[in-house]
Amino acid sequence: MLLNFLDLLGTGVFAATGAMVAARRNLDIFGALVLAFVTAVGGGTIRDFTLGSMPVFWVHDTSYLAIIFLSTALTLFGRRWWDQTRAILLVSDALGLGVFTVIGIEKALRFGVPPMTAVMMGVLTGAGGGLIRDILAGRVPMVLRSEIYATAAIAGGLFYIVMQDVGIARSVVAIACACVVFCLRLLAIYCNMSLPRLTAPKQSRKPVRE
Amino acid sequence: MLLNFLDLLGTGVFAATGAMVAARRNLDIFGALVLAFVTAVGGGTIRDFTLGSMPVFWVHDTSYLAIIFLSTALTLFGRRWWDQTRAILLVSDALGLGVFTVIGIEKALRFGVPPMTAVMMGVLTGAGGGLIRDILAGRVPMVLRSEIYATAAIAGGLFYIVMQDVGIARSVVAIACACVVFCLRLLAIYCNMSLPRLTAPKQSRKPVRE
Amino acid sequence: MLLNFLDLLGTGVFAATGAMVAARRNLDIFGALVLAFVTAVGGGTIRDFTLGSMPVFWVHDTSYLAIIFLSTALTLFGRRWWDQTRAILLVSDALGLGVFTVIGIEKALRFGVPPMTAVMMGVLTGAGGGLIRDILAGRVPMVLRSEIYATAAIAGGLFYIVMQDVGIARSVVAIACACVVFCLRLLAIYCNMSLPRLTAPKQSRKPVRE
């Protein structure tokens, strides 16, 4: 099935970005595996914890682990082609974001959660892994700073809920939602768009709970 | 019911501190939402994972999500009043700490855990969210450093267990425990008290597992 | 039973390393308790979340909490003996790594997961706590950087799976696996071995998802 294929493609691409961050931060090969792993399945794992879907989705299906191993190995061995394959990776990553968002929303809806929670679960599935990866790599998660990344997933998620309320067939809604996320993300990269950064008032430097 | 109202108040105030930290760290609006969210419900979420209370408490009750959205919006729009409202926030935050501690202990006891674990769950519910917020914001959690924050929750938790053993009515114990945490926390702020920081011996700079 | 004793020994030693890191980072006593706690039971807790083994193993058995308290107190009061006891701690820590790896694999196998997942759960149980400790202490986890630590657990885990396939008695396999991890870890410390750090190509400084 197409969705299964796209799921594994997204897993592999997310794993590749994890391995790349590990190499850039000069971690070792175990660090690359861990970062690849959390980027690829971290979001879905927390989603499953939260929904109570136990055991977590990759525990019995070793194809996820296999893809992550393979992708990490390919990424590390193919370091000399990183510059040339950058565009392919960005596009595949945007595709992975769209597919993961749809998978997250649909799993949440199968568990009977309210629409708002389902959108959240979609965003978590799509953007949660990269967030954990950045924390492990010792930097403030990119997704919290200025990128239009999670924002694309949120927009796609809201689109999904509205489309579904209208009564359109589930498979059409899923494809449309993934396309919305994919296109918004590519548009953001192409136009170099980002959310404005917040600023705090000058005088109140002293945080509330410090 | 009073406890429900205080629970939502605490959720809103914790969310506000998350949004404030996000603005001070120059994150974007999605970062503010994420930090508000983890501060408000992060501790309770890990408590629910640990106890096996699935799905997690906010999954089916969207009032938490709604409060967090509202609080984040108000906090970011009202940036110019941060200095004037600082005292209100500190007091409300102390109240939230007390209420969350009681909620955590009582939920843990309903799951039949030993008293020591219940106290831990209370502290986790009250102080865990701020800890996750600080990690996401890229700083060593305030609560681990020098504040009398978790300490107030621990004292309140032990007080709860002792009171309950004596045989006092549950509702009285709950209110008394929240008051103990609240007063200790306010006292610590007012007197500028903090726990002493630990020091390591000079010679042994080399950590065990490095 | 021997395994229970070794489990509690490992818990105590891991807690001691957590308390030491806390003192070196100048956290307060609550920070030392939290770091001791996550180092000792953090890996097993995430393993239990993932397998869906709820509630988590230490919730009903307070001996873990008791050992962690005791070990933290001893570690902080005995700061002047840290240099003299360093060798004992390193050896005990290696023993703890071996024991935790075996416990993790066996628990995963009892839940009927595939061998690869079981190895992962063993590594997570052994090395996951130290990883969380380092994140809370605000540094890139040692285990991701260059140490032969998780690598020893991986080797031991693969050894376990192979031995079990051959049909050797479970108790023999368990002891042999713990010995493999223990010896590899000690060898790595003694010979000062570490995994090579990864490097990224010069030109492509711009990460994919930034």
C-alpha cells in the first residue's frame, strides 16, 4: 500500500537527518544511530504513549529498525554526496512530514480522541522526532525557533478536520492533507519564510520562576 | 467544584510561565505554544505514563488545550503588563504548585501505589512541567539548581501522607496540603530562600563515566 | 536471588554517578536526587513505557526509591573519598551496565518482542539512564559522543540472542551476557578505547532542516 511505502520512506529520510546532525555535532556512530532512531520514530512513540497504544508501533515491526540502520549507514558512508543530494532530502523530508502528520491524525481518530487532540497528535508525529533529536544534540530545537515546519503540519491537520466534517471520503482527505503539508513546507523553504521570533520586554528580565 | 477550577487556573498560570520563557529565549509562536503546553501538562503526563493511566488526562478533555491556547495568547499580547502582573503570577504559580501536588498525590493513591511513590508523583505533577520547559528552552532546569520549589511540594506531600495516616478526612487533608505547599513557596520567595548549591571536591574533576 | 542483589547494586551505583554529576554541575540537593533517580531507573522506565509494562517497575517496589535515597546521601556525605573510591565505582558501574542489559533483554523477551527489539531494550535499560542524566545536567550525553559504553551493551545483547538461538540454558546465557558486557566495558576503560568521532564534510555546513 502507498501509505506504508511513504511511511517507510519518511522513516528513512528522518533517520538520515538525525545521522547528519550527529555527524555535524561530532558524535560517534552510536550517537548517529540514536539520533537517527529518535528523529524517525520519536514523535510517533510519544504519540503512542499518550494515546495508550501499547506496545509502541515499532516494537513488533522490525522493518522500522531495519530502515533506520540502513539509512544511517547510507548517510554516513555517502557523506561526500550530502551537498548534491540536499534538494532531494529537503523534498523527501517535506513529504515525510506530510505523511507522518496524516498517520498521526488517523491513529488518534481511531482512538476516538477529539479533533483538536488529533491535530496535536499529527503535529507531534511529524515534528516531535526532530525536536527530541535537537535536544539530544544539545541545541534549542529548530522547530521551536523560526522555521515554518510544525506550522505546515498544523495547517494540514486543521484542513483534515474541516474536510472530514464536510463528509469527504477518508482516503481523499488523507491525500489532500499530506499534499497541503508538503506544499506549505516546500513553499516555506523556497520563499525562505519563517515565523517572527518573539521578544520579551526590556525591563522584566527577571523570569517569574527563577 | 473548587479543585477543578484551581486545576484549570494552575494550568493557565503554568502555561503563561512557559510562554514567557519562550519569549525571553526568542522562540517563535509555535515554540511559545509548545513551552506553554509542556509546562502546564508535562508533569501530569509523565505521571500518567508511569502509573499506566492511559490515555493521558488531557487527551479526551479539551478544556486543558483550550486554557493553554488562551493563556499563551493573553500572555503574548499582554507583554507590556508583565512587570505589573509579576506578583499576581508568582502567587498564582505557588497556588498552582500546591493544587497540582495534591492532584498528583491523590491520583497516585487511587492507583494503589505506596505512600513514598505517591509523594513523588505529587512532586512530579507540580514541578515536572517546569523541568521539561527548561530543557526545551536549552537551560539547566531551575528546579534542579537552587530554588525552593520542588522542596515545598515534597514537604506538602509528606504532610499529606502523615495527615492521612492520622485519619483526618480526605478533603481536609487535600486543602491543608495545598496550603502548606503554597505558604512554603511564598515564604521562600518572600525571604529569598534557596537550597545551598552542591560543590564537588577539587581534585576529582574527572567524572566516573566519562 | 543473585540477580535481584545485582539489580539493587547497579541501581545504587548508577544513582551515585547521578549524584556526582549533580555536585559537579553545582545543582542543589533536590537536583542530586533527581539526577540519581533518572540515572538509576530512567532507562528501565522508558523500556517499560515502550513495552507497555504498566505501571512502571519501581512504582510498587519502594526498594528502588530507598536505595536511590541511601546512595545519594552516602555519595554526597562521602565527597572526600570520591578519588579513593573511583576504581570501585568504575568496576561497579560496569557490572551494573551488564546486569541492567540482561534485565532489559529478558523483560523484553517475556513480552514476546523480536530479538532486535530485545537487544535495543537491553541497551536502553543499561545506557538510557545516563543519557537522561546528561540531558538534565545540560550537556550532550557522554554515551553519544565517544565512550565504549552502549557499544559494550550492544555486543552483549547480540551475544545473548545468538547464545539463546543455539539452545543454551537461559540462566547460563544471562550470566555469560552480563560477563561479556562487564569485560568489554572494563577493557575499554583500561585500554582507554573509544569510538571514532564522526565528522561532517566542510562545505555542507547548512543542516537540512534548519
